[in-house]
Amino acid sequence: MSGSQANKRRAEVHAAAYSSTIQELRSAGFVSRRTLADELNRRGIPTARGGKWHYTTVVRTLTRLGLLTWGTGARVNNGEAKKLAADARAEALAPTIAKIQSAGFVSIHAITRELREREIPTPQGGKWHPGTVRRLLLRLQRQEASLRTPDEGDEPK
């Protein structure tokens, strides 16, 4: 086996070994290639050749795993993937938000302050801002509305 074939085989084995970690990160909101690379490096996970993760390394790994979705004109179409990841993050944060609200913190600024004080990280590991909290609350409202079924006596509007 040549050196390049050995490298390719090692990369395939490595991609398969970290498939669940990469899928977990994507569902946690690390959807872009750069954020995936940053998080893999932050966690100290080496590439197949023992180096650091970069945009291209992530793209090649995702391609090996069949996790890239291609849209019109061969452009990467991650709109649906981002939506699903954001829904999963919102669902995971729903119990925490409910506890904060039941404790009397109902305004966006109060919820933002509580999330910061409780040191609950944002999906990308940053700091909570009122706009981020507002979007999270809207997403949770949409999720809740989509779960409700109309009562038999209700008429469609």
C-alpha cells in the first residue's frame, strides 16, 4: 500500500471513529465547518494525521461520512440542517427557560441576565444577549404551537 493510500485509509477510519462526535456537535449547533473545526480543536481531538482541524479537514471528513448535503449548483445547502440544529438546541434549553420563567424572570433582559449568572453557555459557547434570547423564545413558542392540536370545537382562522 502506498503512502497516500495509507493516509486515505487512516482518514477513513478516523472519520468513522469520530462520526458520532461530529454528529453530536452538529446537532448541538456547530453547523458551519469553521465552528466544527474550532470545537474539535478546543476538545483536543486530533485529525487523522495528528494535527489541528481546519475548514478543509472538516469538509473532507464530512464528505467521507456522507454528511454534506448538496443543493442547486453544487453549493452546500445547510439551511435545513441549521434549522434542525437550532430546534434541537431550543428543545434542550426549554426546561431551563421554563425554570427561569417560573422563578419570576419573564422579561428578555431578566432571562438573559439569569442565563449569564447561571453560567449556561450559548450553543457556540459565547455570551447570552437579549437578541439571542428573543430568538430562542420565539423558536420555543413556534415549537409549542406546532405541537398543539386544534380542539374539535375550534374553527380554522
